[in-house]
Amino acid sequence: TVTIRVVYFDEGTGEWTLEYDAVERTVQTAMTVQKTNSGQWMDNVVTIKNAGFRNRGPLNADIILRNTGKEDTKFHMVEVQRY
């Protein structure tokens, strides 16, 4: 079990996803975030119970922040805790 916390600046109305290397699939979406242009730093947390983390994502990544909107997203940090 892994908990991932992402802190980002909520500017604009674009969207981004957190993807990861799962046990049964190379890349699986953990969360999709729609920005609301609040002008605030936001904190999103997700718990993953099937993390594989075997470097099978793009460029051997285990965790991927993917911008799916047309505007950039500012990220402050990604915190990973394994249990």
C-alpha cells in the first residue's frame, strides 16, 4: 500500500492526472484533478493498494504527472509513503 500526496497551484481550469506503475498494468490512473482557478495551493492525496513500481512507465517511471489540459500546472511536491 502506497499513499501519494500531490501539492499543486490551482490556477486556470485545466486538468492533470496522476498515473503509476501498477501490478497488473504498466500505467494506471490513480486520480484525475480538474483545476478550478481558486488561486490557492491545493493538496490531493490518494491511496494505492496495487502499486507495482517496477520502472515500467514511460522513461522507466513509477509515478507520472500528466498534464491533460492545454495550460501548464505548477507542482510544489509529490510525497510518497509506503506501508
